[in-house]
Amino acid sequence: MPADSRSEAELATLHKELEGGNPNQNRTQKTDKITVGNYLFDRLAQLGVKSVFGVAGDFNFNILDVIEDHPRLDFVANCNELNAAYSRMKENSLGVLVTTCVFFLECVTLFPTDVSPVSSFGVGELSATNGIAGAYSEIVPVLHIVGVPSTAQRKKQPLLHHTLGNGKYDAYKEMAKHITAKVTDILDVSDAAAQQIDEAIATCVIKARPVYLMLPTDIVQQEIPAQSLQKPLNITPPPNAAEKQQAVIDTVHDLVTKAQGDVVVIVDACVIRHHVRNEVKEFLKATGFPVYATPMGKTAIDENNPRYGGIYVGSITPPHIKEKVENAKLIITIGSLGSDFNTGYFSYNIPQSRSIEVRCCFETRSNNSDAVPKLHSDYTQIQYATFEAIGMKEVLPRLAEKLSSFSQVAGAIEVPRLNTSVPEETSSEITHAWFWRRLGHFFRPQDIIVTETGTANFGILDVLLPEKSVLINQILWGSIGWSVGATFGAAMAARELGLERVLLFVGDGSLQLSVQEISSIIRNGLKPIIFVVNNHGYTIERCIHGKHRHYNDIAEWDWQNLLATFNDKKHFETASYRASDKDSLSKILDDSTFASTKKVQLVEAVMNALDAPQALQKQVQASSG
Amino acid sequence: MPADSRSEAELATLHKELEGGNPNQNRTQKTDKITVGNYLFDRLAQLGVKSVFGVAGDFNFNILDVIEDHPRLDFVANCNELNAAYSRMKENSLGVLVTTCVFFLECVTLFPTDVSPVSSFGVGELSATNGIAGAYSEIVPVLHIVGVPSTAQRKKQPLLHHTLGNGKYDAYKEMAKHITAKVTDILDVSDAAAQQIDEAIATCVIKARPVYLMLPTDIVQQEIPAQSLQKPLNITPPPNAAEKQQAVIDTVHDLVTKAQGDVVVIVDACVIRHHVRNEVKEFLKATGFPVYATPMGKTAIDENNPRYGGIYVGSITPPHIKEKVENAKLIITIGSLGSDFNTGYFSYNIPQSRSIEVRCCFETRSNNSDAVPKLHSDYTQIQYATFEAIGMKEVLPRLAEKLSSFSQVAGAIEVPRLNTSVPEETSSEITHAWFWRRLGHFFRPQDIIVTETGTANFGILDVLLPEKSVLINQILWGSIGWSVGATFGAAMAARELGLERVLLFVGDGSLQLSVQEISSIIRNGLKPIIFVVNNHGYTIERCIHGKHRHYNDIAEWDWQNLLATFNDKKHFETASYRASDKDSLSKILDDSTFASTKKVQLVEAVMNALDAPQALQKQVQASSG
């Protein structure tokens, strides 16, 4: 269904599905007026948001009151960039639009950091800076709601705590402009307030980027007209221009015809971020083209798909896969995001004359685009020609229809057979070469797998993941410590969605940056398995530079003691394991009680400080060479 | 000695004292050229910097190499806003200028957060945002050195990891402008590079504000002329205009004469931040005026000074102190910083006709100063007249001389007697009313006391601190979690300075934000005592809003298990104690082994969630009323 043809009635139905009821359920009586706070949270609830993350603070108390009293929202204390992961998960199962819109209360965030500060304005939001910038970079919709001083205080500018002491109350807002798609400042309760809120939320969802929404303390409880809440918020992307789209379809068809159907498809990050997994699946089903994924596109399509041929990442791709991709007469990349670590350090060997890129197009070109040969997400490219503003969601079904005639030819193209066997090694030591393949036999359909920036992000590339499993990583932004909060957010979303297992893979160095978020995980009754790759420091950094430098060392903690220390009033059941060799790890993995994840569990896998996944070693060679 | 009269020879001597040797000691041979990296770190070493904080990351490896190989610097991994505290401590003992200049490598920081991310550009520096903004707000000099992509990459703008994915490589630099006194970008190795570095460091020290210094990866190892290193860096503030200064001195003298010497002095934050403790001490010695301190000025003068009369904080000052201050015919405030929590929510009862404010003047007035009635640190005010750019350091000795004739009259003015007795309570429960007074008998001269934003910042106001003790807090910025990193930094500096005890007072809620920095404390062999006020959540917030709201609750950790969990390879000696009643706590405090701080120690003091220091209760009334 093309985006532009969705009627209001259909939107209303969609919203009902998302929220499991009508827009105003649980409000006891309808009135013409509603407080700004309730307007905002009713809108978010309509869009399927159930959990609101944050930390209490001076300028956001009355916002927190609204949430704590809201019939359909829960406030989840102590958060983190996890929220981004919450966004990522919720979209995945709920479809296109909405629930991606996670509510960052006040600041949340923190990235490598962690829990986030107790206050809103200033201290809170600035602690979130890395997390918000990461969400921008990685194309994750996060509504960052900031409780700010009252409108009267903002005019008078007294020397309040949490200010810079220079009277510049707008400094944080100015900073936010660099790392968000939109900054919205609700300065009064004129009729425009509802529209401002609607636009902030819609921009966040449609662009899949963070939006910064400022709520002065005195505005939250003031009333505005409630009327527009009766109409579902339109969060469909803008429609493609019909004639231009037809030109794209015809041109692609001509090229596929010339290539005699000898086509491969590469799926990349924006398939996931802009919610076209289903459209891509249907496109592949209709055309029969072989399909490969980039590291950031891994699990964009199920890896048990018989037409799936593995990961393509430029020069560091295994030769039998590399050959299949690069020798095709035409390569269609969908949702590309050409970052260094996602492309084998820009080493794609695909000439433009054989390349089509169907990209997401909700961004205008940046001002300095002349200087930037390949900004992602801002155009559709067919060989040498650029077609601006042709959205993937609308064009993919049309392309599927047009190209379905090639399915027989394309279906005959061989895809590489992928090796899933666990290597036999003489040493009992746990190596990356063995570890990830061994884990491959532990994974199950619908697992949510979070991998930290570091060895885990590269190791996971060597594993074929089961159908309907979801991989969450942060390859472009690459801020270590991110994965712990991400696991919290993913586990919250997984529980809402009825999914069972969430598995985190994190190095000992990275885990130290955001470790306290494990406490939030325990306290909320979530039950992920946390695999700690204990390799005595920053192994990814040792690979890149300073193999034996002290700055790559860390303090070695007693990981077996961690869950017990953070367990809220010792109330929850936890279990910790330590594996120093292959047999011990296998024994743990083979235990059905362990695998059923009935409590929070931590598995410490001891590895050599200088051992690394092959893909990481090759990446380092590529970027230094 | 007036600032403008300091000769080059004198500066050279000062520098020698600070660094304990000549500017180029330990460099085996002098050459005409030096690498940019070594130039920078030689300069910092000249200024007494010994420890460089940070975390390893992709764009700063070659900077880290320079530090790790530097003969006079140590790289201290895993840092935090602590560094600000390092600055604060080092200035305290080393005098006026320099060693306040702490080197934040890459990002360090994090505030409530903690350890800081592994990389420089983007992820690392943005995690530091709260910490840097806090240093700006609180007037703490932090040189924030950021390892950024190479000059070639910055021109080409490829889609590197740690970028926003939009080609805007300058976004972080633009953001930094809002929270620093200067942004310096070393783009080539022309002769100007040395000057750029010198200006960056001098601005940081003189303005006592953070400076953001960008070092592209390819610049670090390139060579520049070494010559200017032979000349000590001039970090003295600009001289006062002689005639205007004389007018200030004469006007003040006239007013004191009219007041017949009935004068009181209030010392505030900028006495500490701009290093005029000694000048203030001499001024008070010469004049005999009674002296009071604000919360942020506490320990700016020794509290065992017989002329010291306690804390003045507007309407929430104890009545016998309030009366003495507000009834004086003339009130001279030195280094004032009129923030909400520092003034009893702007409740000073001091008419301008009886007020003189000797302020620090290294800031130009902000653009929107019309809207801001009282920006601190930017003018000297005598009654209704403003005298711009009259620096405290130069004018105070002259005022001391001019006003010394009043010493006999002023010396006869009574100061309030301060109550240091521990209240007798029937309940065995540890209350704030008892706790802080009891601690007052535990403190010793030269103790470094760090209090977290929360109940601790208010409780400590009730205690008379011993001579030469130093109180470190963060009342203006007020970002919870700050104190843990601050304690790390303060303990590093204390060890360098030969000081024995560092004592941290932190609530259980705040400690959760930055807890991992305790691991850095242990790993570096530091031995502070960590007092955890275990009162089951954010008590300060409960006082302000939402007494029984869930958003003020936290997970309750096993604090007795914490040091053991974070102990590096179980290598260090630690001890943990838990006191649920007064007797148990007293017994711990009375143990001489405990008090001698031969190992890292943690004391958990269990208190009621709704109990709070009186000053906090009054502050809440004042700000809500």
C-alpha cells in the first residue's frame, strides 16, 4: 500500500492496533480541554509507547507526575541509550511507524555513562548528549523531552542551579540543534502548542532521528484544546512524485533486462531504520534475487532465507562471497549506509555502472554536500543518475511487481553455502574463532542479540542467525558502553512484545562504562543473559594501536560478584558463571535451565587479550593499509 | 605583588617551583624543533601538571603515546569530572595559577556518568559534555584536548565512525563553543601552532574556565619550533587600570570611614576559583573585619579563624548570624557568586547602599547582560556604581593596606559563637542533625572533604571545619554523581601534595550514577573514606517534590559488596562497614585504624528516607514560598 493512499480511517485502525484500543481509552470523561502534559503523553500512548525512561529532577517533577498518573504509561527510572534500542525493537515487530518513538524523559541517556543525572535542564540533558548524538548518527527516533525552567524564569534569567552561570538559558537548545532533526520549544499555550507537539513527534518518527522538545515547568499543567487528539497523528512519509517514480521503475527494469536478471541485492542499515523489512522481503520473494547483508544490515532479512548468501563488507568479505557479489552484472543496494566499518573501510568493489541504490529519502541534502561524495539516506542512485526524494517504502512494492518476471532466471543463480560448523581446535582456550560459531548453535528463533562495539560486533558476523532473530549493534556511532543500556531497552520492549530471550555480548572494558544499568535490568524483573568477554582490556583498541600500551588496560573486576551487588534488596533471582575453557562454556550453554532464561544470568568467558575475530583483524589491515 | 609587575625572571622562578625543575629537564637534548604533542605536554608539565586523565580511543592513540612516553607525566585511565576536582585541589596548595590546568584527555569526564567512552572525537567528547559544562558553570579550568580525524579526512569528510553521518565534522566544535571559554583548532603546523597552544592554556588558567583544544591525528607528531618553550608561559591576569583602581580604593575607604569601621566581609566561591585565598587572608588580618562565608565559599578562609562567624545564606541563615551580617553598616562581599542555592534563593537582605562587591573580572559582559541583573564575575560593584575590570588579586592587597587603620575598631566587633556540640537525641537512629555534628569531631586539619549535591551539601554547612581543611562541592551546577569522580581527582592531587585524608559524602542515589569510578580510585592505590548516606533514594528530591513518588526511589544495592567487586584483581586492601545506629557509627569513627585511612574504606550510614538537614528544609521552604 503506497504511503500516500492511506486514508484517515486506515490510520485510525492502525493506531488502534498499535495501542490496543481507542485513542482516549481510560480517560474517564472527554472534555474540550486537556493539559499540555496529558496531550503529549496521550499522543505517545496512541503511538504505542508504554514505557517512559528517565531520572527525576528539579525541572521535570510535574512531567513525571503526569506520567506516573497516566493510565497507559509506566515511568521507568534510571535509563540510558538503551532507549534507542527500545525504539529499534518496538518498530521491528509493530511495523512501520510508531512505537519507535521512545520517550527520553529529560535526559536519560547517557551513554557510555549510564544512569543519567537527576535533573532535567542542563545537567540531565547534557549527560544525554552522547546518547542523543548516537541516535542521530544511527538513525534512531528518540523524543528527548526536557523539563526546563518556567517561561517567567527564562525571561528573567536568574542565576539558577543547572545554568551556566552566564545567563544564557538557550545554550543547551543551541547545542541540541546540531544533533537532532528538530528543536521544539513550547513557550506558550496558544492553539499552536498541540500542533507543535504533533510536529515534534511526527518528525521524530518519520525522519527516525532524535527530536528535542522543551517543556517549561509552568506549561505542563496548563490547558490546551484536546480536539486534535481525536484524529490520529499522520506519521506516514511524504509520497513520491509519481512521474519520477515511474522513471525510476522503468530505468531499473531496463537495466535488469540488460543484465539478463544477473542481479544481487545487498540490504543495509536503513532497511531496518526506516522499517522496510517487509517490503524488502516481498521484493526478494517476488524477484528471487540472491541477497547479501552489510554488517549494519545483518538480520534485515532472515538469514535462513534460502537466497541469503552472507555478509558483504568490501575487501574483507570472505572470497567465495565477495566473488558472487562483485561479479553480478547488477547490484541493487537497499537502504545503504556507507560508513567505514560497514564497508570494509570504503573498499566496495562495485563500479557505479553496475550499481543501483534504493535509499531512504527523508533528509534534505546537507549544505556542504558538495564536499561529501556519498551522504547516506538522501538520494536514490541509478548508475550515474540521482533521483531525489524517492522513498523506499513506496517504490519497493512497485519494483517488486515490475521485476517479478525475472524470478525464474534469478532463482537459478547460486548463492554461497555458509559454513556454520564449529572449528575444531586443539587448545582448550576459548578463542573468538570458536566462541561465535559455538554460540551460533545456542541461538534460537526470535532471539534479540545485542553486540557491543568491539570484538563482539565483528565476531557476530561469523554466525548465521536463526529466523526472526534480531541483531542490535551500533557500528557507525561506536560508543563503547552503549550495549548495556541498549539491552535494558531491548529487554523492556521484548517483554511488551512477548519475546523470550535477550542476549548481550559485551567486553569487560566496555561494560565498565555503563555497568550500573544492569541494576535497572534486575530491578525491572528482566532476564537477559549477559555474556562478558573477559579479555583484560580494550582488545579492539589493542588491534588498532598500542598492543601492549597501558592505556588499553583496565581494572579487573570480580564479575562473579556483580549481579549480587546490584540486586535490588536481594529480591531477584540471579546466576553467574565463569568459563575459562571451551568445555566449561559448552556445558553452560547446553544446560536447558540456563538456556530458558528464567532469571538474570551473567556468563564470563575468559579469553586472551590479543585474540580477535578474523573480521576485526582484516578491518584493521584494511584501514591502516 | 601586583600582577602587572611580575617580571619574566620572577615568572621563571615561579614555574621552577611549580614543576620542581627547569622547563626542559629530562629531555635529553635540546633541539630547535619539537613535535606538537611534546610541545603541548611540555607546557603542561611546566605548569605543574603531573596526571593526565582519559580513555583510549581511535583518534587519540598518538596523543596517548606522547603522554605515556613523557618523562614527567602519567596517563591515568578511566576518568570523570573528577578532573575538575583535581584542578580545584591543585590550585589550592600550589598557589595562584597553574596546576589548576588539568588535562582532560579526549573527554574524560562524564559526569554523572562516569568513566567516559573509549573514543575521542564525537563519542568521547560528547560524553564529557555535562562535565565540561559543569566546569564552565563552576569556574574550573579544564583543558579538554580532543583527538580528531586528520586534516585530510576533515577536508574530505568521509562517513567515518564517531561522526553524525551527515558530513558535518565541525558540529562538536560548534557545540563546545557554548560551554567553554575558547575553542582552539590546530589545523596546520605553521609557526602559529605554538602560539595557539599557549593561548589555549593561558586562557584556561586565567579565566578558570574549560578550553577545547582540537588535535588532528596527523598533527600530533609533526614538528614546530621549540623556541618559545624556553620562555615561561605568562598566565597572570591582565593588570587593573591604575587610575580606576585608585578610585575604587578611595571610594571604599570613604565608605568604611563613614561606616565607622562597622564592616563585615562575606567570602564566596570566586575567592577559591580565582585563587585569592591568600590575599583574602591577608586582607582580613590587616583589617580585623569579621568574616562570614557562603555555602560555595566555605573553607575559602580557615574556619578556626577567630574572626570567622559562620555561613551566611540569606533568609535561611541562623538568626544570630543573620542579624550580625545584615546589621553591619557596610558589607564587603569578595568573589561573589549569587546563585539560587548559594543565596537562600536570592534572599540576601543587604541593601545596595550598604554593599560592596569585590569580584573577579576576567569575563567580558555577556551580550544579553541587559536582561541579567547580576551576572557574577564580571564587574566590581560599590553601592550603585560598577567598575569594570578591577581584578581581585591586585586590588585586595592595596585595599588591605588602605583599610588597615580600621583594625582596632573592627577587631572589637563581636562575631557569633558557633555551636559545635553534638545534639543529644533519644532515638538511636542516625539523623542528619546528629550525623554532621558528630562528623565534625572526626575531621582533622588538612582533610579534603567532598560533598555530593543532595543532603550532604546542606548537612556540611552545620559543621565547623578544621584549619587548612578544604571543602569541595558543586552547588551551582548540581549534577548528582559528580562527587565520585571529584573524589578520584582530589585524591590524586592530595597524594601529589602530600595530604593524607580525602573524605567523600555521597547519597546512595547519587553514587549509582558514577559508581565505577571507585574502581579507578582503588586501582590507583588511593585511600579515601567513602561515606554512603543510605537513605533509600533521592531524599533531596523528596524534599522538593514527590515525597512518596516512585520516581524518587532507587534500586537498593548491596553496598558492603561494592569495593570487593571493583577491586582490581583483588590486589588492594579494602574495608566496608555498615552503621544502622548512632553507636555503631561512633564506634567506627573512634577506631584509630579506621581514621588513619591506610586502605580504601566505605561506610554505609543508614538513615530515614525523609530525614534531611535543616538547611535543606529551609532552602526548600524559601524557594517554594
